[in-house]
Amino acid sequence: MLDLRPVFFIIGLMLAGLGVFMFVPMLVDLGYEKRSWAAFAMSGIFTTLIGGVMAVATYSKNMRLGARGAFILTALSWALLSLFSAVPFMMDPFKMSLTDALFEATSGITTTGSTVMSGLDDQPAGILFWRAILQWIGGIGIIATAMAILPMLGVGGMQLFKDESSDISDKIFVRPTRIALLIGSTYLLLTVLCAAGYMLTGMGGFDAAAHAMTTLATGGYSTSDLSLGGFMDNGADMVAMVFMLAGAMPFAIYMLFLSGDFKAPIKDPQVRTFIVVIAGLILMVAVSLWLTSDMEEIRALRYSAFNTISIVTGTGYATTDYNSWGPFAVAAFFLFMFIGGCAGSTACSIKIFRYQVAFEAMRAYIIRMPRPNTVVPMRYGNKPLSETVVYSVMSYFFLFMMTFAITAILLSMLGLDTMTAWSGAGSAVANVGPGLGEIIGPTGNYQSLPDTAKWILLTAMIVGRLEIITALVVLTPAFWRA
């Protein structure tokens, strides 16, 4: 019989930690003398108590988390963290509905970045900081899931990186707990550096800290309705570009680099391909702007670079309304949603390594077509590609597109226009954030959508963050048979 005690013990610890984080925006609001501090105080006490009781009640010395338990832990943790993260949004003075609160919290913890909130410039500092904290927590949670759990479960080709942690251990001679500490330290250091960079551009301490958390997490929540466009004049967009790219890099590479392997970024096939792809896409959009607008070359390149990096990494910041750039830019940004960053990063969507595996499999298939008996070895970097990995990646592609199509069709059935339905579905499943069009585009938000649409979208956010397959496995009846 499946023992769920380890699952609920770990989730209890997570909830207790989430509750402790709620006291941070409480202190922020106290500093700004806002009465909304009480919402975070009560939410923090409630969440910490629930998590603590759950952990104590399920603790056992002989607990062991098997493969099935890891699947359940991954799926249930994201759902429950989203639910409890929504509690402050429903408290006085915010008083959001359950639907809006859960949508905002889910979008935050999954680092999607879609929002139902407007008038951000006039909101209490605590709620803005809580949104940033949610994305920061979600970002490190994504890294941990991608590096520790999904490779073990073989989800979507992630088993390709199954030995990555052990490679790190061999190089820096540490235990798994030490590796976790190094990941956290690296994540925190990059966040501090990002905040310092923002402050050098003249951004205030509060805005710098909030944007640093959402930049590195590639989440995109801002403290202003203008997003990063409100801070662009002093060069904040340049800092954001650097750290959005940093967040989209494999964190294992940072650890290897810090351990003395200075060639690690160059040797990694994901990193090399990602940089080439990003550069090519930036140039393509910039050329389009040069040909179709009267924007000067440097400014066009700057707008192209920022918004392309933002969409590809799934951050979702905007410095302008790129809907006005013409049909080519709109179509391009829609497709960019489905690229993503590197595996083991905070970035979202399909991710670069899956495209590399798919192209390698396609290359081998084309070579074998005229000569069926030809042996064509498939490789990813220096690693041989097994049929299991290729099958897993191809299955992921199919399930991703199927989930996207079903989500878009459901939204269309609710009466949403084609642009809103399809771009909204893409941004939710790929965890990108803003969609396209006047309603949910870079200058809009999701507030006006019907509640049913919001439930469909927040479900798609969680399914997308679970790498699709994890959610489907847990929902399969055969999974629960003894």
C-alpha cells in the first residue's frame, strides 16, 4: 500500500516555510504604516500552524519517498502552495474573490506572471512584495524540481540530466544537502546582484528588491502598471536582460563554474544553442522594426532585445505595447512563447534541450529513410541518446500541444475572441504571463475574463509547471492501483 506520510510531511514543511515568508510583507507594510499588515500576520499564523501540524502528525523515522510518492509530492505541492498563497489576497483590505485570489497566487507561484490586479502603483507595498516573494519561491522550487525530482521520474526527457547532480558532487565533493544549500546560495546571490544593478539605475530599494526577485525567477510581476517600461529611461531594462538570461541558464552550470570548471557554460550544449537562438530572434525582430517603423536603429534593437528575451524566457515583462509592431511581431511573439530556456533553470515552456533532442531524432530518421539498415547513433552533447529519452521527449511535445489546444478550445467556447483564447492558452501552459491582443496583452490584464476562464487558465498554469506528464500520470487510475 502506498505510504503518503513522507508526502504530507514534506508538504507540511513547505507550508510552514510559506507561512514564515508571509511575515516579510507584514513587516514591509508595518514599515509603510499600512493597515494591511494584519492580513499577512493572520495568514502567516494560519499557514504556519497548518503546515507545522501536518509535518508533526506525519513524521516518522523510517519514511521513504518512492517514485509514486515523488509524483504525488510534485503535483500536490504546487496545488496546495498555490491555495495557501491565495489566503492573503482574500483578507481585508484586499478582499479578492476566491477565483481572483487563487488565479493571482497560482500565477505567482508558478512564475507565470499573468495578473488580475490593476492600479499597482497605488497598491500597498506589502501585497506587491508578496507577489514578488511568491515568484521568487516558485523560481527556486522549479530549479529543485527540475534538478532533483523530474530526472528521477524520467518526465519529458528530463532523465537526460539524471546524472547531473552526481557530476556536481564528484567535482565539489559534497552531499545532496550541501548541493541544495549551494543552489539556494547561488539563487540568493544572483538576486542580490540583480537588486544592486537595479539600484545603480536609480530604482528605489523597494522596487529594486521586488523586481530582482521576479526577474531572476523569470516571473515578471512588477510594482508598476507600466511594468519595466516605467523604469526604462535609466537603463533598468539592460539590467533585466542580463538577469532574465541568468535565470534561464541551468543552475548546475553555475555550481560547476564556482567549483572551478570555468568552461562549463561553453561545454553545455543547451547554453550554446540557447544563446544562438536568442541572438537570432532578437536580430529578426529588430530587422522587422527597422523595415516597418520609423524607430531609430539602436532603440529598435533595444526594444527587440528586451521583449524577445522576456517572452522566450517566460518572464513576461514589457517595455512597450508590442501589439502595435505589426502582424509579423505579433505572430513571432506568439511562437516565442513555446521556446523557453534551459532545463534546470527558472525558465518555462518546452525548453531548448527538447528541441535539440527532437532535431537529433529527426536527423537520424531522415538518414535512415533511404537506407533502413543504416545505424545512426543519436547524441546530445557528449551523451548518447537512448530511445527512452527520445520517446519521452516526443510524448512531451504531443501532450504539450494537446493541452494547449484543449485549453484554447475551452476558452473559445466561453466566447473569448481568437487572439485572447489562443494566446491566453499558450501563455498559461507555457507559464509566460501576458498574452496578445487588447485584453490580455502587455498593456492589459486578466481581470475582465469570466471566472470560468480564470479557473481553466490557472489549472493550465499548474499543469504546465508540472511538465504536463506529471499531472497526467497522477490522474491515471492505474497509478493508484496497489
